[in-house]
Amino acid sequence: MTVSRPLIAALAVALVMASGCAAESGATGAGTGGATRVFKADNGDITIPADPKRVIATGYAVPVLIESDAALVGISTWKRGLDMMTPQHRATYDKVPKVAGEVAAETNYEAIAAAKPDLIVIGVPKPVLADIDINRLTSVAPVVAIGPNVPYQWRELSRQQADAAGRAGNFDAAKAAYDKKAGELKAKYAGVVKGLKFGHVGGYGDVSAGTFQREFTGSWGTNVAGDVGLEYYGEVKKRGPGSQSVSETPSIEQLPASFGQADALTYTLEPSGQVGASVKYVLDSPLWKDLPAVKAGKTFAVRYTQASTYPSAMFTLDSLDQALAPLLKK
């Protein structure tokens, strides 16, 4: 269960312990017959199994819990992330029964009940929770809702999702590998990106409305790039809820005003490597071709900007490395 456009991202263990999990007890409950604990989620303080054995995951929780090797008995579909899964994780995704689709209306409550879960982790943004019958799910098993409102929150919330499923240790290992690689790339490109003002063209403009998407620091197209030292200048002119606090969609006529000060530009590719329709609309514009950064040859295409877990963001790091490599030859 997700929304048609991402809304949407590493916090220390101490913060998660403070916000994600509380006292453990020896009480029997949550359908496990074992120890339980209280977990702080978007839908309140929920008593869950200390060691869940049968977990349902939906939305953004799907890739996290697959990668963390949670005890999954059902998941929603997660088509937007398939190209960012390793063969091993894709095999798990294909094997686990699908009990929901891409949106809340595609929730199969009967299939969820038949899976006999002892924990349900809903990984959708808070506004989407209204489209889900939480009470009906709660009658089956404890439900924790942990979903992002802005893109960069995947970093904090993915650890909370893994922690709820009893797999925080696996998550931490993946984060450590990402941090190591990001640090290496940051050092590698420090000499050629330092001081450059970057702009980013995102993949969620509306061609029919004549708009393009500009993403600022903390958005989908920029948050991983920031970890390797790219600095995105400017900020949203009129902040809105969710992703509208880190991105905006001006009319195409505003390209010069939006990116005229940029020393370099990055833009989103689809996970397949193709240029999406909204980005192509920008690249085909004569206004794009007249931008100083474009004339200087400093434009960089980046795949996998939709990453919402540390293992999937490793793909993003690889793409950034490939895109920026020509800078080292100049």
C-alpha cells in the first residue's frame, strides 16, 4: 500500500530506542504466547511481540523487512522498488504471498487474517492511514504504522520498521556498509564537487500542466547525493506538506530562474535507466539547453533516486559514482 507519488529519510540507536521501543515485559500477548514490549508508532503506543514470528509488511516496510530477513508471511506489492532489489531479495519478494497491492484499496483483509500474523507493519505515510481499516487489522494482530512524510525520513523510519520486526541488528549492518561506501565516494569526489552549486530535476513534473519538478536538499533525488558531498542550493519558495517541503513544481518557463545559478545539474532517470516523460520534457526544452550548467557540460543523470533503504541506496551510490566519474578526467 503506497501512494502514486513518493512523499516522501540515519538516526542513532539512542533516538530509536527513545522513540521506537519501550519496556519489555514477560507478559503473554500479541498472539505469541511470549514476551511483549510497547512500541511507539504513528498510530500510538502498541504492545507487540518482543520477537515476532509471523509478520505482515506493507508499503515502505516491504523492502526494509525483506532486506532485514524478517519472518514474513505476507507483503503488499512493491513494484517501484523491484529494480533496486538484489537477486536474493527479489527471490524473497517473489516467494512471500501478496496480501495487498500498491494502494490501500487493494488490501485483502481476508488474506491477511488467513496468514495468522502476530504483527502487522504498515509502511505508509500518515495521510494514507485514513484509507486503511486499522480496526479490522487490529482484530487480527497488533498493528504498527510507520510511514514517511518527507523523503529523507526513510533513514530513521526504516530502522524503526526493522526494529519492530526484531531485526534491528541486520539493519545496522546494512547501514554500516552504506556509510562506508558513501564516505569513500565523498572523499573520491571532494576535490571536484566542493564549492559547486547543484540543482536537481526530479521525475514528478506534470507534462500536461507544463511543469517540472525541482528537488532541494532532503528530497528523493538529492538525499543520497548529499551523502557523497553534492550541495544543492536554494529552498522551496512556498512550503507545503510532505514532499512539498523539499520540492516544487514550477512552470517550464521558470527553468532559467530556477536553475540559472546552478554550477551543475543532476536529473533523475527511471530505475530502468530510461529518461522518464517529465524529465524528457525538461531536457528537450530550449530553455534547458541555454542554462549555464548545461552549456558547461556539467549535467549528470542518476538512477535509483527512489531508494528508501540502505541496500537499495547502494545502487544509487553506484549510479552517482558512474555519473560523476567524468569530472575526475577534467
